[in-house]
Amino acid sequence: MNRRTTRTTTRTMPVTAALAVTGALLLTACGGSDGDGSKDGDKIAGAEQGAEKPEKSADPSASNDEKPDGVDLSLPADLKLVFDWDKPKDKDEAAALDDARHYVQSIYKGVAEQSATDPAVAAYATDKGLSYARTQIKGRVDAGLTSTGTRRHYQEQTRKAPNGNAVEVSFCVDSSKFFSKEVKSEKIRKGNSSGPASYDHFKIVMNKFPGKDDLWRASLVFVTEKAKQCA
């Protein structure tokens, strides 16, 4: 999230991750929060959100390139999410990484549709991951904003819990060519499109959906803004 005209708050904390036997990844880190999620530089940022009762995920009965797991993740032509990721050798890590991508896509699907209750969001998220996604979408909807441009995701890393039920997915984001657009006027808010503010680092905890080995859902999201390791 970047090119800000609103206040940016950053917090630096030690970033640690323990792969617990319970299947949860115990992370003690969070990045700067973006408040209502309506910055001129459009990026999904913020500390972890409060827990919310999980919703039933979409039952994947169909799969194709346009609708993975039967979920519509199509985006407007002017909104491009680029994932420069290599597929991990471990099949669980590969599936979790793939659904982390779908999770990001589902959030921007909600932004494009101007709906925090778009079915795609609940398909790839649960608990705090679902709360986070809906908070980010709602912030943009309330501000009368959508997104446009190209958002690049790179330097991915994956790490699986000992029991195989959770995978920590981390990656960098470059939003230097990604902007907010006013829904009514279609005016693009470019602001400052260069420098450290264009880079963020994400950690997403993906949990295996019971009974579906190839479906993983985001349960926690941690963001570090102005991430030097991503520049």
C-alpha cells in the first residue's frame, strides 16, 4: 500500500515464527496499519484484525484457470496482479502458496465488485484472515475507491508446520504502479509512486481446509510497510 497522502504509521517489531504442532504458526510481528484502508497508494496493509466466526468455504467441485475451485476471481482489465513465484517442491506448500495467491485475488475481486461479502473472499479465508480481507475491502468501498494498475508479488517463501496442517507464506509486494481510483469520477490517485513506500512484506498463515487437501485458507495476515528487504 503506497503513495500516501494520509497518515502512515509504522511499527518495527522483532519478526519471529514458530511452527506449532497445533498447526498454527505463532507469529509475533505486524506492520504499519493503514487505518481505513483508503490510502491514495492502493495496497492492502494493516495489523491483524479481530477474529470473526469462520464461514463455510466454497466446496470446490469445479476448477479451471478462470475459476479455480469453482470460484470467480476475474478482475477488470485495468487491474493486474502479477505473481512472480516459483512452485515449491512440497505439494502442501505448493497448494498453500497457490491459495495465498487466490486469497489476494479474492480481496481485489471484492474491491472491484465494491462488496466485502463477495463469495470469493470467504472461499479462501477464515477467522482473522477473513476479518482482515473484509476490513480492507470495506475501507475502500466506504471511501468510494477501487483499484487500478499493476501490483507485483515476488520473493515468496513457504514453511510448513510439523503436522502439515498450516503453512506460512511470505512475500514482497511492489505497488509502485498500482493506484486507487475514484469510483464515481474514475480519477486516478497516483500520489508518490516511487521510493520505500511502494514496498511491503506480507506473512500469511494458510490452514488446510478439513477434508480438502488441495484447499487452503488464510487465517492470519501480517504486514510490514516500507519493507527494505523488498526494495
